[in-house]
Amino acid sequence: MQSSGPIKDFAKYAQVSRQQFLRPLSPSELSDAAIFVYRRHFRAIASLTLLPSLFVSGVVLVFFQLLYPYLFPKSESASNIGFQVLQTTLLLFGGIGLSTVVALIGLSRICAYSHVLAEAAIRDEDPNQSEIESRAKPLFGTAFRLLIRSSIFSLGVAFVSLLPLLISGVFGALTASTNMFPAVAVVISLVILPIGMILALTRFSVALGTVSVGLAESKEPRAAIERSKYLFGAKSRPQPKANPAAGGILAGLGLYLILRLGYSSAMSDLTLSDMILSRMPTTLLRIIADTVLSLIPEFLFIFLVLPFTTIAGSLYYFQRRIVVEGMDISTLYEKLPANRR
């Protein structure tokens, strides 16, 4: 019977063998497959990723509440511009870097759980929550190292492009305000920074693939990046099509921005926040309630979007193995360690 589209094919996935994954899939079919796996195991995903998602959301909250207000200090004195540039750049380097490293502790758990579910879908398995947890536990450390390395690979270019800004801040803080070098360095930074951001985006797909490669093939971060370039880079043949993981992140970010703006407007215009906080009997409960209310948009993005993008990225990895190397899933299964079968 002819199907009218890929969604109908994967809606019957529970009755289809893993041979469904042994053919090249279109981007829409791959996205449908990721959605089905995500929906099929949502209860287990929600239970396993709840605490890591709260942890990462807390890190995001700390960054925006404690660090962000100091990123762009204001001063009426022109002689303090150098100090302002220096302070902002140091906070960008140190604050964002440290926040990212801490947040990746929680993200490594989310990635490990989601990757195990993608592997199970490829092998046509339906593991329960305890089995998912036992298979994912040995992957936590590897996932953390892979996320660190892939973040440096992708975002490091953008951070390096901030160096002229840092230099301008140092010289502006140490020299007289009449010195023209800090101003020249700022202009150079404004030219280089967009280039760095563009280069970071061009490495994004390879950085996402690095995590899937490292977890699936038990590779160290440096080797995983080189392997990811081979499978997902611009020189890979055949050329990679749309990456559903990257698409999921971009779509999720768009929805998050809409949610954040709408949520902030609703809490402000409707005074919902004040109404909720006024009902708290103690100061401690008010602080906790205020923290929870501040976390909701970020938490929903991390909790709902990131597991899906990891599942989609892992399925995309297996598809690239099939397309580029003609991989046989049964061969992969035989090579997996016993604790991950």
C-alpha cells in the first residue's frame, strides 16, 4: 500500500523492523523518525532529564541575574571607557566560559540518555527507564569531554575574535585617553567579530556531530572531531543534507524567544508574578517562587528541545554512516559493548 508521506511510514514504526533505517532517508523522514522516538520514550526522557534540565536552567539563571547586568556598565566619564571595555570583555571570556562548562555537566547527562534511546531505536529495542540509565551512565564522562571540545571547536573562533576588544580594554585602562590604539583595536574587533560568528556557525553541524560520533564509536574528542568532519563537513561526499539536530535547535530557539517575550510581558502586564509572590507566607518561599518563575522559559527549552535534538543528531549520524560508508546496522550492533546492547 502506497504511503502518502513519511509521517505515515513512521507512525507505524512500532511494527516496522530496524531495516527501515537501512535506506537513506530524506530530511523530513529523518525528522519524523526523531519525533516518533522522542514521543515513544517521552515519559522516560522526562523522568531522566528533569534534574539535569533544572541544573542547567539554574546555571542560565545565575548568569543572567548575577553576570549579565555587569556586561555593559555605564559611565559618564570618557576616561573610564577603557575600564568598561576591559570589564565587559573579561566577563564575556570568564563568565560565559565558566557558565558554559558548568552547564555542560547537566547537558552531558541529557545527551547520554538521548543517545542511548537513538541507538535503541536503530536496533529496534524498547528499553525501560532503568536500562536506559544503566547504559547511559558509562557515557557521562565521555559526553562531557565531547561537549567541551565541540564547544571550543565551534565557539572558540567567536571568542578569539574578541581578543582585539580585550586588548583595547587593557590599553585603554593603562594608557591615557588620548591614545588612539584602543579605538583602533575596537574598530578591528567590530570587523573581526562578525567573521568569527559566521565561522562558528559553519562549524556548528560538525560540532553537533562530534558528540554523536564520540558516543557511538567511543572516540576521544580530538579523534571524534576529525571523524565528524569526514561525515558532516563541507568536504564529505555525498554532501550532507539538512541536519535535523541543527534545525531543532534553531526552531527551539525561535520558540524560546517568543515564549520568553510573551512570558515576560504577561508576568509584567498582568502582575502575575506579584500576585504569586504575595501569596508566599515567608521570605524564603518568595525567593524560591521568584527563582522558579524566572526559570520557566529556559527550563522548557532545555527540558523539551535538547533531548529531541540529541536524538535527531544521533539518528542523523547513523544515516550519514549508511550514506557515506554503506554501514550495516547489524555490524554496528555486534561491535557494541555488552552493556550497551
